[in-house]
Amino acid sequence: MHFERYEPPPGQAMPANSVSVLQALPDGTLWVGYSLGGVSAITAGRVVSYGTRDGLSGGVVTALTRDSAGTLWASTSRGLARLVGARWHGVGAERGYPGGFTSDLTV
């Protein structure tokens, strides 16, 4: 394995250095989850970041996965959310999720 330090394109920044989880997708997108909350997508030389203002559950991002329909899911120390378009939507009791801390996601 070989690691390289990533430098975002000029004028763009990563919201934190404390990475907690990575999820590489077949299309080349790298999703980054942070220990201080929030996620970023790095694709085609561009960084797009999401946080609680975008509907993502707060807390440490503990897992990221994509399901067979292409939906991205994020679990955090405070909840579970899925990305629909450019907005995260919390998942709760209406889908059978009891809420709270989730450490792993499996599809």
C-alpha cells in the first residue's frame, strides 16, 4: 500500500485533518468522513463538503457506504443519514432505525 498527502485544488479546502473513514467508489470519487463531523467528496479535481447545515447527523463519522441503488449512507456517533441529491436526510424510526450511535454500515 502507498499513501500520498492530498492537497486540494487552489481555492478549495478540506474542512478538517482528522479523517475517521474513507470510502472509494468505482467512479473514482473518494468520500472522506471526519472525526469532528462532516464529510467531503473528492472527485474530478473538486472537493464538495457537507455538514449539519446540509442535513448530515452531527458527531464522529463512523462509516460510509453506497447501496445497490447508488444512495450514499453515513453513520455517525449521533445518527444515520442518506444523501439524496445535494442534501442529507436523517433516518429514524419511520424506517426502523432506533437512532443514536452507529458504528458500522453493511449493504
